[in-house]
Amino acid sequence: MGVEQYDAIVVGAGGMGSAALYHLARRGVRACAVERFAIAHDRGSSHGDTRIIRKAYLEHPDYVPLLHRAYTLWEELEAEGGEELFARVGLLLAGDPGTEAMRGQEACYRQHDLPHETLDADELANRYPDFSLPPDYSAFYDPLGGFLRVEDCVRRHADLARAYGAVIYEGEVVRSWRGEGDGVVVETDRRRLCADRLILSAGAWAVPELHRLGVSARAVRKVQLWYGGRGVERYRQGELPCFFIADGEHYFYGFPAQEPWGLKLAEHNISHDVVDNPLELDCELRPNDEPRVLDVLSRFFPALEPQLKKHVACMYTLTPDEHFVLDIHPECPAVVLGAGFSGHGFKFATVVGEILTELALDGKTRQPIEFLGLSRFA
Ligand SMILES: Cc1cc2nc3c(=O)[nH]c(=O)nc-3n(C[C@H](O)[C@H](O)[C@H](O)COP(=O)(O)OP(=O)(O)OC[C@H]3O[C@@H](n4cnc5c(N)ncnc54)[C@H](O)[C@@H]3O)c2cc1C
């Protein structure tokens, strides 16, 4: 078994790890990542074509400064070449104005002075005639929202990291890591790696480490569904932005129809099937996966006669409060943890990569991440 020496090692080159590797390499650090599968694979949490991005964040006000930085970094990443990553198509947020989601959204727009329009059912009907809103619902149009092409983002980070000199060991599994002196030793199924710093960004595979640190996280199965069929052209990009529907306490989100798969729709906060072993994620369509989504399609997208074109299973890694964990490892200061992104992390991938890099190399970050520290679970 060979031994290789790096300044920094990243475990897992998915959404967050590929971004961290890019930022490490951009700072001139000799860095590598170990990734169990291929770059932009479909076995973790960063696949399924698209991810919603928005700046107004009712989940916690402290995410907004992170999003300002994330947006800047997405622009920089796009400017570094290649195809567009961020489709700036806007976002429609619809729901009962009395719900926590809609009230929180409005408060967030006001608190952070973010651009938005408030639309009632009539105004919405004028603008999006084939999107049907119950008369007692209202909507916000958020011009800063849109979607990221998720696999392209992962690939771009990985490709540019390589261009800056980083190494990626694909199809290789990290079996263990330990602190040694001021640094770390990592054993993979092929080699031993030594480094000054280690970034753990293992997605759903981080659950056992989170448990060990007292965080009762869990990985859950989530299904994304794509529909074509008669009428789908009325919901294509240009006719409709991305959308988020707070249907009572049930949240759904989706993307305008695109070739070849059509309109994508998924539920956010219901049906959390726990995945004990991420390697055994059930990718088959289950009888329970579709009915609620079909119900939303029939009520909000009446011009569509839906035909299922594609489904994809993916995992959320939920922490108890559904906020991320970004922190230095309490038992080993050479190790930084980025985990528990709780089904809403991808839009932050650029800034998370930068934060993980700063924590690893500088021992601190410029970003306000106190609310994401491990001590909140103590
Ligand atoms: C269905 C769905 C919809 C979502 N929608 C949105 C959205 O609209 N907007 C948004 O912002 N976010 C969204 N998210 C959340 C977002 O996609 C995730 O938070 C983010 O992708 C998590 O990235 P990650 O790097 O933590 O995990 P991953 O991308 O899964 O990366 C972890 C990587 O670690 C590797 N790995 C693990 N263990 C090892 C090991 N021992 N050795 C080597 N490699 C290892 C894995 O193979 C994997 O590639 C959604 C998530 C899902 C599942």
C-alpha cells in the first residue's frame, strides 16, 4: 500500500466536497479528494438535474448573509468557463397566507430588503394562466430565485479543482481516519494518505459520525418525479418559473418543464423513509411515492394530463433542527465537518466549500456560522 502526503484531504466529492476541493486548490494547497463513486454520480444527495436556489430564507435569517456570498461565488464559478450553471428563471412561492411558510417568507423579504412581488389569485391568473391557485391562497414572485444544474455544478467544481492541481481518487472508499500528531492519517481501500487537514463531507454516510458526536441525524429517502403528457408545453421554462407550494403544512417544489423529461415536482417535508444504509437506497418507485404529487398536479396544474417520464431517488441527511453542521471536529482540530444539509444545502455549496476551506486552513471563517456549530446540540 502506497503512502501519499497532502496538505488537505477531502472525504467525499459530492456537492460539498467538490466545492471544498475547488476552494482548497484555488488557494494553492496540495489537496486531494477520495470519492466512493464517480464524480456527479446518482447514489448520494447531489443528483436529479436541478436544485432550487433563492436568497429569501425563512428557515433562519442567518442563512441570508451566506447566500449573498454563495451567489457571488456561483457567478464566479460560471465565469470560469463552460455552460450556464444557474438558470435565473425566478421563483413563485404560493400558499395559504396564514401558514408559517408564507408569513416567514414575507418577514424575510422585509428584514433583508429583498426584491419580491406579492400576487393574489387574480394577478397570478393573469401572469400564469395555467397555474391554478385556490382563491384563498396568495403568492410571492421572487426574481432572485431559479435553479442550479446540480450535476454540472459538481462537475465544474471537480474539473476546476483538478485544473488548479488537485487530485481526485474516484471509485475509492475511505475506510478510516485518525488524528496523528498535528495532522491526520486516512486509510482507503487502496492507499494510505497523510495530511495536515481533513474535511469530512460524506453526505448521508456522515450519519454514524454525527451520532458519535451526539447529533441524532438520519438519512431519509426522497423521490423526484418528472411528468410529460398533453399540456406540458404550457408549463415550460419561459411560461413558468420554479415554484414552491405550501399546501397547508405540506410543502412541494418544482421546476418548469424542460426537454426531454418535462415538469419536475417533489414533496419536501412529508414521507421521510429512513435509510439505514445509504448503499441500499431503494431506487425503485414505491406505491406511496406518487399519489400526493399527482394530487398537487391535478389541483395546481390543471392543463396537464400527467404521464410519469422519470423518477429519481435521493437522500436528505436531516439533523434534529434541520440546520447544517459546519464545524471543527471537537476531538481532532485538524478535522473539519460539513454535514447534515437537511435537504436544502445545495444552493450553499459554493460558500460551504469556501467555509470548510477557511476552517481547515485558517481555523476560522469570515462567515457568520455560529448557528451551525455542534455546540447547539450539547
Ligand atoms: C431530492 C432532493 C432535493 C433537493 N432539493 C434541493 C434544492 O432544491 N435546493 C437545495 O439547495 N438543496 C436541495 N437538496 C439538498 C442538497 O442537494 C444536499 O444538501 C446536498 O447535495 C448535499 O451534498 P453533500 O455533499 O453533503 O452529499 P453528497 O453529494 O451525497 O456527497 C457525499 C459524497 O461522499 C461520498 N462518500 C461518502 N462516504 C465516503 C467514503 N467513505 N469514501 C469515499 N467517498 C465517500 C459519497 O459517495 C458522496 O459522493 C435536495 C436534496 C435531495 C435529496
